[in-house]
Amino acid sequence: MSAVVPAPTATNPLDPQVCEQARLSRDARFDGLFFTAVTSTGIYCRPICPAPTPKRENVTYFSNAAAAETAGFRPCLRCRPELSPGDDSWRRGDATVARALKLIDQGALAEAPLANLAGRVGIGERQLRRLFVDRLGAAPLGVHGTRRLLFAKQLLTETMLPITEVALAAGFGSLRRFNAAFLEAYRMAPRDLRRRPRADIGEVLTLRLGYRPPYDFESMLGFLRTRALPAVEVVDADSYARVIAPPDDEPGQAPGWLRVSAWPDGEHALRLQLHGVAPSRLLSIVARLRRMFDLDADPQAIASVLSGDSKLGPLLQRRPGLRLPSGWDGFEIAVRAILGQQVSVAAARMLATRLAHKYGRALETPFAPGLEHIFPAPEALADADLSTIGVTRARAETIRNVARALLDGRVDFKPERTLDDFVARWVALPGIGPWTTQYIAMRALGHPDAFPAEDLILRRVASDDDTALTARALLARAETWRPWRAYCVIHLWREATELAERAKASTPARRDRT
């Protein structure tokens, strides 16, 4: 079947000159922002593909893999489009397509019909399908199908999982349906992609998690390290590791653990090592980690908005790879935020550690040094007496209220929520103010525009003199930072930390006068 080239004004709204220059230079900054399809071969590639450069007249461009596959192209086996980072411009913020894509990433179309997805984002099924085709060049089911097949392709290429488990991991209900879908899309059977024999059951699973450079992994680890919960997480100089609790719908399943580190040899990817994780959880875990480590961000898009600001421009130049550190679990982040109200990061970490040890589930056999507990679920804290671990009465009651509100559905971490809707629900809870809500939105949802304007450090560092801005003044100043205000928070916090470290280093040691 020959590939069909779509009309450039409908499903291919890319600047051909920019794409052509990036393709010829193999510029990694554009990886995942568009794909190059070659009409003479029916193959689509990443802009960094090392294969010989095709002739311009045989090339067309697509903004995403689903659009290329909808047009009849199949992925390159050399550059492997499944490894490219996502185009974050479609997945960030509160637009309907962004919220729908986040739901698809969480498996919303795996078992529910398209009408259900449309209802969750507040529009009709036909309107949602039209939005996707107009904006992305592929219908929602096409985006969902491409995502599953590309993940299966990665598992077939990088791991030695049995093909039956690959099908399960990619969200296919049966091996027969998986084989048929793979053969139809890629013109080969899944087994034909296999280059290695099957692995032994229980072997560590290793996957690449690609990102778009620049990426400051060292700063990401530094941020997570100061907030890590001993016994639940371990963050050293080179990696992040944590215990993975069983899924809510399968509490009897054994826990597992993971480690994330830099991929060797300077490749633009992180290395994910998974231990004891069921295949059915792989896709959701990868999606969660991509959010947590902000792997789909486009630094160029962020810099285009923020670089002109007199305060932020120099910070972006010094740290262009700084990303937005999210968190593994929403409830864990919410509890951590409550414990951090009006106390230092170190004090909040100490209280959270006590809470995890007392109310979390201890593993019969620790996975590794420091990986010994599962953070408590809302059920464990809904009626817990937290005074025994040093939590004030007011904050203990706030944590119990949040746990109960999550259990009865008054608040949640659903991706279909807009930032305003999320904030309105959470600030309605006693003890939860704007700072806490915005911090939770930033760290639990990875929302790019969350902004805790009441934060004293932000108000000080954002000021042009020694006087801290008011929260209202900071919000007014930050209007030009939209929709990337959360990134401004990370840059300003980092600047405050470095200023404090420089001040401490320049202060002479006090002499003992006794």
C-alpha cells in the first residue's frame, strides 16, 4: 500500500523550511517535534535518523507518529520513532486536546469507548474526533493505537519479554489481536522484530526513556534528593530509586521497585530498570516516569516565552536544561506539601519519614538498602493519630481530611481537571490554602502553569531589590510567564539556593571566644 501525503494546511501544519533544516542537520532539539516520512519507502523517521538523507521531493513532514501511521507510513527500524520524546505542546495545560491526550496516556481508551473519553473532557464524541484530526492529523483511537504499537515495538526490540507478555504490556487483550494489529500496521509479525532469545522470568527489565536536550539530570536528582523519603526512595549522585506499591485494584500483588539513571555514552535518554513489575503495569509506569522527570518538555518553547524577561532570561541561559520535577504519587506529594507548610524542607522530610515508617507497609525483605517501606495509602491515614510522630494537631487533621476527601471523591488527581477546577476543589478543604494547592498541582500533576505565589522565597528572589514582593505583585509580574510559570518557580528556587550557598561560603567562620 502506498503512503498518502496529507494536505499541509489540514493535518501537517509544520514549517517545511524549519523541518528541512533540522532534518539535514539532525538537530536533536527537534526530536519528537516532527517526523520525516519518505514516500519512496513508506517509512517515517525521527529528524535525527542516521540513515542516508532522502531526496527532498520524497519527503513530507508530520507533527506526530500517529499522523504518519494514519497516512500509511511505518516506523523506521534504525532510528526507532518509539524512542523519541513526546511533543509536549499538545499535552501541557488545560486545552481539551491536552487533557484528552493525558487521559489516553493513562489508558482511558484501553477498555472504555471514545464517548467516555469525550465526556470526561466535556465535549461530544464527534467534536473530540474532529479536534484530534484537525490538530494532530489522527483520530483519538489512532493516537491510542499508535502509542500501544510503538511501546510494543520498544519492548520487542529492547527486552526479552515473551511476546504474550509484550501484548499484555502494550494493552492488548489477546495475543491474536496484537499480532493482527502489528502485522497490519508494520507489515511484519512481532516475532520478526525479535533479535534476541527470550529472557528468564524475573530478569531486570531495562528501557530507554528519551528526552529532548538540553536536560539537567544532575539538578533533577538534586531537587529530588533533598525531598526523598528514606525507606521509600533512595536518591544518590547518579540515580533515583523507589519502591512501587501494588496497584489499587490488585492490592494482593507483590510490590516492585525501580531505578532511573542516565543512559551511558551521552545518549539523550534515561535508563529505567524495573524489578518485579507485572507486564500490565509497564505502560502506565513509563508514562508516570515521563511526567515525573519531565522528559517531554520542549526547552525551546519554554525559552521563547521566558528568555526576554530581565529576571528569568539570565537564569535560563545559565541553566537551559532545568526541568520541572514532579512526583511519583499524588497523595504522597499532598501529604508532603501539608507537612511542609511553614517549615523547612528538611523538617518536612523528617516528619514525612516518620509517617512512612509508622503507617506505611514494611516489606518482608527490603529490595535494597533504603528501599524498605511502601508509603501509606489514604485508607491508612484517614483516621490515624499523627500526634505521636510530632505533627501538629492542625496539620494532622488536614492530612486526615485530605485522605477522606480522596476516598469519597471530593478531590482527586484526574488529568481531565483544569488547573482552576483542581485548585477550587482543593482549597475548599480545611487547612488547604492557595500555596499548598498550587504546590500539589506543580509536583503531583506536573502542571506547567502552577504557581505558589505566596511562597516567601519566590517573592524575595523575583524582586528587583531587597524587599519581597507581595503575592499579588508577584502574580501580576508572572502574567507574562504563562503558560510556564511552574518552570519559573524551579529556576527561582534554584537561584535562591545558589545565592544562599554563595553567601554561606563567603561568610568567615566565627572564632571561639571562650
